[in-house]
Amino acid sequence: MATITTPDVPFDTELSDLIEYRDRAVLSQVIVKDDVSQHTLFCLGKDTDIEEHTATRNASVTVIEGTGTLTLNGKPIALKPGVFVFMPANAPHALVASENLTFLLTLTA
């Protein structure tokens, strides 16, 4: 998957058209990236996990479809469509997809 656009070109898209799953795999597609933010669509196949890690930037997760569990600072958060989570920079987090799961990850300065 590749970057869709740059920040100097307005555009719109139907995110559901970009969703793609592979068994126990993480697929990601950067939609827009500039000097202060990055918007990436993540698609995780059922039973896929992302091990605990941190990010140097503030981040937010907006769940589009599917279910899973995000563990943020040791606290489990149930993910389902419509859930929004803010993660401050350097907060340890991990994720497990209970079923196919898609979310929009936004990183900010």
C-alpha cells in the first residue's frame, strides 16, 4: 500500500474502499502525510497482534470496523466501530485484533 496524496492537494476518499485483509497480517496505508501529521489506515487480520511499543508523537486511533483490544499504559480498551482513543507520546501500547480490524491512526507533532 502506498501514500494516496500529499497535503497540498485536497482530496476525499471512501475509506471502506481501501480496506484489505490478509490472514494474521498488518497492512497499512499512509493516506496523508505532512510536516506535522500523518494519517494511516491500518487493517489487521483476525488474531493479529502488535507487540507493545511506544511512539515519539501523540497519536489517536479511530476504529472503523471490527473488534480488538488496545492495551494502553497497561489498561485494556475494547475496540469496536466508532471508538476513539488518544495516546500521548511515549505511552506504551499493544493491540490484538479479535476479528478483522480496521482503524485510522493519526500521528501529530
